[in-house]
Amino acid sequence: MLRSALLYLSNQPQVFKFVRHNTLARKFAERFVAGETLEQVLDAVVALNAKGISASLDLLGESIHSESEARAAGREYLHMLDRIRERGLDANVSVKLTAMGLDLSEDLCVEMLHDIVGRARDYRTFVRLDMESSAYTDRTLRLFYDRLYPVYGNHVGIVLQSALRRTESDVANAITAKCRVRLCKGAYREPPAVAFPDKKDVDQNYVRCMQRLMREGNYPGIATHDERIIDQAKAFAASQQIANDRYEFQMLYGVRRDLQESLVRAGYRVRVYVPFGTQWYPYLMRRLAERPANVAFITGNVLRELVSGHR
């Protein structure tokens, strides 16, 4: 019930207006969001790189209502790639297709993506197409396979979600195509006909897909904070003699920093997904829904603030 409530709240703009101007909520958001400006997030990447951690930057914003907004987001991504190169950072970018105007026009979206992935190819870097809710899965994969991957190859990749029942089939297709995949569990509320309702089934599907990608895939991103699954990945790699440079672990900014750093010390590759921008509220609420223990964290801070305010 708590997860459902948080996911519902993530889509309520009137709540966002209140939260964005609440000092305590903004302070909590800083744990998961690197800032509202590009330079703030680039400084955060410098700190990550100093620890041996790579980054993938994501400009938050999924509610594009006009062509001008989509083009502005596209220009921001081009600037992002320019600044990453200028500062010599170990980072690539992640893009949501709805932020590029997919709901307005697929041709507009593809035009924006050609500019962005083309710039990334010029800089010999990489663009990840983020996966959104299941309503966009077919459109995202079709656009990727038909209009981007044949042109840009390994400069562009996709995300697949183990929560979805279809994902084992999508993994098989990705392996056949030899494209790069980030495997995550999924953070969207989905109907049971589309997604596994029970966490144990999501986890089991994750491990099945993960092992196949590790064995047969093209440099998969193992995106999880679940230590049990990470240990299974490490054990599977050892048993199959899969070298550490054939895959990477991926985690979210601000989540399990201790685990990120311990994996790097043990010789594994780690990339952190670093979101930024003014539209951080829906992202924050999905992070809370993924791990309801985070609610206790923010509640504790609220109580401490109230207590200190009455002293």
C-alpha cells in the first residue's frame, strides 16, 4: 500500500510545487539528486571519478508538452556531452524518450536522438535510452532497433526491466543483436498481466536474465543494490570465467555508497546513475517507492528538525 501511494504521489504536480519549496524535502532530495544545474552534477562526477567510479548523467524531466521543450532538452544533452568532454570526465548520458518529445511526434524524438547520439559517436562515448513504463516498451525498442542501433551501433544501448514478464524474450533479442543492455528491476507501477506482482518473481527473473547477459551479452550493466544478487553475479562470473571487464555493476547516486566503493576496491567496474535538474520530484518518489525504508529516513529527519526547532 505504501509503495502504491508513493507512486501515485509521484504523478501529482500540485504536491511537487509544495515539496520543491520545502527546505527539508529539498535537503533529502540532495541525497539522490546531484543538483539542479549541469555544473553541480559535473562536480559530483569529479568526486565519483576520484573514487574510480564512472557515471551516467540523466537530465530529469518526463513531461514534455511542446516541441520547444523537447528541443530545449535536446540542446541541454548536447551541452552536457560537450562539457563532459571538456572536463575530461569518465561519464556518458542516459535519455528518456518522452523528454525528447516521443508523445508529441516520433519523428521529432528521433531527430533529437540523432543529434545526441551522433555527438556521442563523434566523442567516442555512449548514450543509454532509458526505459519508462510498459506503455513505452514496444515503442522504445522498435525505435532503437529500427532507427538508431543500425546507424550508431555500440554508441547507443537500452534498458530492460526484470519486473516485466516479457523481458526474458527481450534479453534474447538483445543478445542476438549484440547490443548493450542495462538490466534493472523496474520502478513503475504496472498491472499484473504485464509485470510480476511478487518481488521474489522479479528477483528470480532478474537473476535469469542477468546470467544470460553476463554469459552471452555485450558488456551488460548489472543495475542493482541487492547484495544477494550482486554476490550471485560475482559467483557466476567466477564459475564461468567471465572477466571483470566484460560487465559492470550500476547503482543510483546516493544509494549504497559503501557498496559502490567496496566493489571498486575489489576490482569490479562500477557506474553510478546521476540524475539532476529541476524536475526531481517524480524521480525522488519512485526511489522512495522502491525502498520504503527511505521513508523512515526522511521521517527521522523531519522529527529531528521539529525537535531542534522547539529548543
